[in-house]
Amino acid sequence: MRCQDIERLILDAGERELSPEERLALEQHLAQCPACASHRDLWKDLHLSLQKAPSPALSPELEERVRLACHEELNSRLQRQTRRERSTPSPPVPWPIWAALAALTVLTAGFLIPGLEEFLQKQSFSLRTVLALILILQNALALFFVPIISRRRYVSQPALGQVE
């Protein structure tokens, strides 16, 4: 390998785990090239010095400005996303859903009318009437919620700090 390639490997070794082949090539080259070995030693010393150095203190004013800037950026991204969602038309409800809803409506009417007649005549609830009312309630809920659910768009929001 060339010295330039070895210098890149030395830098990469500080950021990631080298593969066994890369490690072997690096060790072989460093054993033969004093310039690259010196370069590696320099980077090791620099890395250790940076780890030992105290992190700089952040002034409260700067911290507050950065916090406010981050909040403004997040709010503007949310507003852009909201505007984008509003401007995108929702897809139409597919015809099979409308057909199923029509069938549910017919079934509901078919059970509702005899159940109401029986209730008006006897003024009591039989098991058949209760089951018919439960079926009617279930169908009514389906008639109400299926168009809403079928038009709903699932839009994933970017994670905090993630660029769109």
C-alpha cells in the first residue's frame, strides 16, 4: 500500500474498527515505514491530548440562543410539513369499500325494521332483538368510520435533528 492509503487508514482507525485485512496491512506498512509510524504516533498523541482536555464551558446566553434557534427550526419544519399535508389531496374511497358499505346498509335496514316491529308489538327485548340491535350498532359504526380510516394518510415525521 502507498503511504497516502496508510495515512487514511490511520485516520479511519480513530473513527471505526478496521477490518482484519486493513489492520494487517497497516501493521506491516508501519513496521517498514518510519514516516508513517511517526504520523501514527502524532495522531495518537493528538487524540489523547484532546481526550484529556476539558470541554469548553458554554455561556448561558449562547446556550439560550442555541435552544431558541433549535425550537424555531423544529417549529418551521412542523409548519412546512403541516402545509404539505394539507395541500396534498386525500385519495378517494375505493369502490369496493362503497359496495361493502352499501351491503351493510341493506343488512342494517333488513334487521332494523323487523326488530323495531317486534319491539313495538311486545314492548320487550328478546335475544333476537338485542342481537339485531348489536348488529345495527356495529354496522352504523362501520358506516361512519370506514371512509375516515380509508382516507387517512400515514405520514412519518422526521426524527428530531434529522434533515428532510
